[in-house]
Amino acid sequence: MICPFRDTISSTVTVTALIFWSSGTEANFSNELGVDGTVRYLRNVMGLGLFQECVREVDVVHMVGGGAKNELLCQLTADACGLPVVAAPTETTAVGNVLVQARALGAVDGGLAELRTLASGSVRRHLPSGSAASWAALAHRVR
């Protein structure tokens, strides 16, 4: 079977079983086991090269990892892209783990949706400011 996501730049699908397609593997897709028996089938992409290759419209940029701690980088990314930036905590994996453990101990109730709502309270949002035209002019000069 042909992987239906092989021509996309960045896709994540949450499913309940592992997916194995040779065309998916060739396109750098992998399975990640998640909480409550979920599996995330996703394409692994790294770095800002994603912005150069992106062929679909997006309405928000999600930043994770060490760069998400840098307020200036987050704001400049929002300004340059003309899109809101949502910066997750750098220890997102640890936060998720703590929430799952708290649920197991009975300190937190609910399923995956409720845990995600709790975790989303620690994100920072950056809205575009300044002139999009100046960023477009700069991009033109660099190319």
C-alpha cells in the first residue's frame, strides 16, 4: 500500500495501531507510541528548512525545544512569517509525563483531551508586529 502522506511536508495523524508502509519509511515517517494506547504517525522534520519547503498554507507556527525559550527568536519568527507563534515549554515531554503520572495517582482526572488542556496553559503566544513589507523586502534581498 502507498503511504497517503508521502507527498506532504509535515503531517501528523493520531491512530490506534502502528502503521507500516515502505513508502512512508522512505518519506521519513515513523510511529511514536503515545498515552492511552494512541500512536502518532508523523513525518520527522528538523530546523527552519521546513519553512523553505512548505507548500501548504498554515495559520500558526508551533515552536518547541530550546529555541522556544528565546523570546526574541519567537517574536522575530512571528514577524517574519506574519503568523502567530505558539512557544511550548522546553520540557514538554517532562510536563506530559508528570500529567500522566498525576492521573495514575488520582491527582488529575480525565483523558488525553483534558491532559492536553492542562498542558496548554504553559504555552506562550507571540503575535506578528511591525511591517510585513520590510520582511518581504529583506527576503527578496537575501535571495
